[in-house]
Amino acid sequence: MLSAEEWGIVVLSLKVGGVAVLATLPIAFALAWVLARYRFPGRLLVDGLVHLPLVLPPVVTGWLLLIAFGPLGPAGRWLESWFGVSVMFRWTGAALAAAIMALPLMVRAMRLSIEGIDRRYEGAARTLGAGRWHAFRTISLPLALPGVLAALVLGFARSIGEFGATITFVSNIPGETRTLPLAIYSALQVPGAEAMATRLALFSVALSLAALILSEWLVRRTHAGRVRHGD
Amino acid sequence: MAIEIDVAKRLGDRTIAAAFTAGPGLTALFGPSGAGKTSLLNMVAGLLRPDRGHIRIGERTLFGAGIDLPPEARRIGYVFQDGRLFPHRRVRANLLYGHDLAAPAERWMSLDEAAAFLGIAHLLDRWPRSLSGGEAQRVAIGRALLRGPEILLMDEPLSSLDAARRGGIMAVIERIRDELALPILYVSHDRAEVDRLATQVVAIGE
């Protein structure tokens, strides 16, 4: 089983991954919605920027975050002067890096699901007395739910596995920014820590597998009710 | 209650234009496919904006003279060609969707009355996906009636049904026309259907 130190690493990873996806979810949904539904100048640019972390070397993403959120960076100075906080070398910074890396996957999953919604259902809801917002809440959002759940799980799995951007941006500090992949990497650098690396690696495999099974189950459950009386 | 329609709309390279007054009973909008009959219903429902003209129900202006009511404020029941039941809600929740949103004073039918009227009481706990075409169309009609509409729009509600089920739905439409005395705008390209149901026929796209 895992030692206390290893459990600490697992808990930190879950915290970083959980905060990253939950904080990203509304932003990712809004982006997915806008990209799926609207044609506007600059749409390709927004699409490109969202997808950039998917193709950029993670180290470059980490370095860009470092420039933006460092003590002299625009975002870093703003956070410091308004809230007196810094994400540098903090677990919040690791969550930020994970969120940026998970964003493209989450947007893609939700966008596909939003594009799959038959918009005529919204029209039907409007003729039944629903305003735009009510139609969105009661029709569009529930119909997009399988995509939202898939995005959550995919994003979470991606966040837990984040390495390059994290180590570049917030370094590899035990108890603060040393998540599972960073801990495995560190263990492999130290003679005699192979057993720890193995345990953490196996745990990663189990975690990822559980996430995939969970997402599959959630998506099936969402659909199951609708065909229960199927004939 | 008279429904006064005089609208024009350019869609792509064709212009859809119609001007008529529909009285009580069932007014059939009759014409070939692609004549713009469905677009006309969508304009009345508020799902499509005319380029010019006006739409009035009695004294109430839905469109024109600077007014353009959103669909939810028009008090119109719309039965779509494909039923268009919400797939993630059971029959009961589909039926009550508009009913729950309507002001109590607007409602003139209860869930039980609608279920009995349409013979769908045994379907309330089913999912739309499990309904036959005829059952789905009855539920779609019930959903539109329970919204408390002043007029009913029907877009070829029989076109996806086989001959055996058409008779049943036609009888329902006749009872809406006669017993409920609800004005109906009815789109069709089927002569026999129009002959049987229509109080008044308006030719579209000729």
C-alpha cells in the first residue's frame, strides 16, 4: 500500500485536478457554446487559442504562464495588487497549469455535444412559453449533459497527468506542487526509490482507468432512462 | 377570433408572401411542397421574422407596427411535423412543460382533461422514444393544448403516420375544431386531408 508521503501526493493531485476542472468548467462551456453556435469575426483565432495548449510543447505553455503570472507579468502583478496573492510555486499555480492544459479537451468534448443538439427543440420550447434562458436551462443544457460529463472526466484525467507545464511554471516542490507525475519523475531520479515510483505509477493507472469507466457509466446512465420502455 | 396575416419574407432566392384572414374553425394552408407553408407558420409562431407586414390575433398584434412579440409571449400552440417531443423528459413532463409556464388565467385545460381527450392517460410515464408515431403526435397535440393557446398551428401532423393512424388523429383534430372551438392554422399538401378537415382553404405559392 501507499505510504503517508505517497498518500499526500495522491491527495494533492486530486485537489489540483479537481479544482482545475471545476474552475475551468464554466469557462470551457461558454467557449464551447460560443464556438458551436455563433459565427463572428475572430472566431478562428479564438478556436486556435483554445486549442493551442493541445499542440504546443507543454514546456512552452509553462514558460508562457511563468511570463504572464510571474511577479513582473501582467496577470501576476494584477493578482498581487488586487488580491495580494501569487500562484507562483503554489498548488494553485499547478491547478492553473492543469486547467490550461485541460481546456482544449474539455471544449472539444462539450462543443461536439452542443453541436449535436437539435436546435428545433429550443424553438419548440419557446412556443410553449419558455424564454431564452429557461429554454437553455431546461432543454439545451440537459441535452448537452453527456458531453459536459465526458469533458469533466477527460479534463480531470488530463489534469492529473499534467507534467511539463506544471514543472516549468511552479517547479517541483514536495507538498505544494509535486503531483503524481512529478513525484514519479523525482522518484526515478533517486537511487532506491523504484518501489515508490512503481506504486505511484500503478496508482495512476488505476485512477485513469477508474475515470474512464466512470465517464462511460455516466454517459450510459444519462441515456439509459430514455430507452427503458423502448419497444 | 380572426387571425389576420399579411407578411412577406425573402429566404434565399425566393420570396414567401401571403395575405389572408383566417376565421374560426380550421384554415388549411394548402400548396405544393417548398411553397413556404412551414415558413409561414414559423412567422406566426415567432420563430422566423418577416421582412415586413403584420400578424394579428383579434385585437392583439403579434408582429407589425413596431411590435415583434417573442415566441413565448404569443400564446400559440404549435404541433410540428415530427412531433418534436423533448427526448429527455417523460410524456408527463413534456405535456406539462408549457402548462407550468403559462399563467393560471391562460390555461383552459388540465392534464387529466388533455389525457382523457387524447386517450393518452396510459402513456404518461413513458419516454418519447418508446412511443409510436401516432402516440407521439397525440402527446405533441396535448402539449400544445396544455400551453393554453389562443390558436393552434399544425404543420402536416399526419405526414409521418400510416393510413390506419391518420384516421384517429384526424378525428382528434375535428374535435379540437368543433368541441374546443380552437382556431387552427393547418398546413398540408394533401387534398383529401384538406377536404375533410378545412373550414376555409388558403392557397399558398400559386
